[in-house]
Amino acid sequence: MGLKYRGVMENPKPKIDQNAVTARPAKAGRRVPGTRYTAAEIHEIFRRFSIQRPEPKGELEHVNPFTLLVAVALSAQATDVGVNKATRVLFKVADTPEKMVALGVERLGEYIRTIGLWRNKAKNVIALSQALVEKYGSVVPDDRDELVKLPGVGRKTANVVLSMAFGQATMAVDTHIFRIGNRLGLAPGKTPDEVEAKLMKIIPSEYLYHAHHWLILHGRYVCKARRPECPACVIADICKAAEKTSEIPAPLVPLPPQAI
């Protein structure tokens, strides 16, 4: 558990070919087992994502690994915007496990009652804070097996923390990634764990670290659940989704830096 906290602003950057910032057709070949795409197509998908968003970041506000863990735990069945609105005030009062325990369930509830399932989440946050104090010396562990032992922390939450706080290449499959994996046929699966395993296997190693953020942001802002915005998609020509409405990829240019 000795890894230094990087913070979202210090994540390693993917290698980008600055001389090839253009969409280019993927080479033909055999499909990679478990996906509808060839290795060349998969590489081109993530090459384009890396150009469009050179420094992708998670959108949950936090100041250290502990507040990141709390924010992710609170985000289940809630929006990042809603969680951030609550935690901006909360983290000024309690940004360590000790302070959170001192706050208690009732007072914590007053800060997060605008978030869905806030009563159960308040109990879990206090319980995980207590566990961190008693079992981990108030330090968030950088090991998945240890993280999932904490109350209210599942595999997805653990993967987000490992990636954003400790710089580990993980795939935190949320509703957006699960949808994209199945809609595009990139990593079809019946469960998040199945989609995660396939994505971790097929994504080129040089793009793996940022891949989960690229997929989340693509699903949140382009490949939306109800109405995908295909004309804004940089991989429209490669995409194999049955419901896509465009074969022409959007211009491949870097997007403005994320606000958070």
C-alpha cells in the first residue's frame, strides 16, 4: 500500500502519434475471439479516442484517495453531478476516515440526502471509514481484494479507485461501458464482470490505462442510451452497432480539456 497518490491531474499520458491525427481505415483481418472487431479495428478505435481526449479524467470531485473512495461509493445509481454537489460541502468537513467517523451516520445523512439511496450509503460510508481506521491505519489500500472487503465497495468501485488514485490499469464497468460493450459488439457480455474480462483482454496495452475513461465519456456524451449521437462519433465508420445512423466519422480533433 505504498504507492503515492497521483490525483487525476497526474495520470500517465498515452502515447499519441502526433503525425497521424487523422481517421484512417482499419486493416482487414480476422475478428478477435469474443468481439465483432479485428485487432486493427480495435487499435484504431482507441487510437482515435486517445487523440480526441488525450487526458481523460473521471468527473467525480475528490481531494485524496479516501474522498475518491467515498465519492465512487455514493455514485451508485446517482449522477456524478448530483454527487459532486453534495460532496463539495461534505469534503470540507470530512476528508479523512477519522473525520467521517466523527461525523456519524445521522450528520452524514444531512449532507447526502439529495443522493439516491442515501440512508444505506451513509451507513456504508461510516462503516468503511471505521474499517479503514481500525484495519488499515486510515490508509486506502491499493489492492482490489482488500478494497472489496470494505462495506459498500464492489469490484467497480475498487477498480475506479485503483485506476484514479493508484495509477493501475483497470476496467470499471459502469452502465455506459456495459452498454457500449454490448451495443457495439466490442465486448458483449451478460454481466459487468464478463464485459470487463473481454475488454481487458482485447484493448491494446498502450491504451489500456485510459480506456475505461474513454469508454465512459463516449457513452455519456456520444453513444447515449436512448439516442446515440452518431454524427458526433469519431468511430462511426468502424462501429458495428445495428442502430447506428451514420457511417461518416466526426472530425478527429482534440476536445477542450475537461473542466474537472
